[in-house]
Amino acid sequence: MNDLQKLGERANRARVDLLFIDADVALTMLDLVPCSQIEDLKKRRINEALRAYSFVREHIPTVSLTPSETVALNKKMAVLKLRLSLP
């Protein structure tokens, strides 16, 4: 394997990690909504979760996931979709 291939694999790993982190951040934002007493803060947290969900959904096709990563990320996305009440 040459250096360019190694670099491409490392870049893919970084993008995959970012998608998992964004999905986790979105779930955390939704976990914090009930703790928020200020309505504007609730809305901002929901909007942040929605933006993270949209980002992950948009970028999943741009990365190479292992089968187990595919299952794990799809599971997180399904939970997010349900919690965000998306169609």
C-alpha cells in the first residue's frame, strides 16, 4: 500500500469518526432539551440536533464504512429521526 492510499484511508477514518461524533452530539443535544427551562434554548438545542442529523445523513454516502459501522451509525440515525419526529 502506498502513501497516498494510506492517507486516503486515514482521511476516511477521520470523516467516519466525525459522523459518529456529530450523531452523538445530536443525541446529547436532545437529551438536554428537557433540562432547558428557557424555550429559546430548547429550540436551539433541537435545531442543533437537526443540523447534525442532516449533516450526517448528507455525508454518509461520502465515506467507506465497515459493516459494523454501518449498522451502528444507521441505528443512531434511526433514533435521531424518531426523536426529532422526522418523516
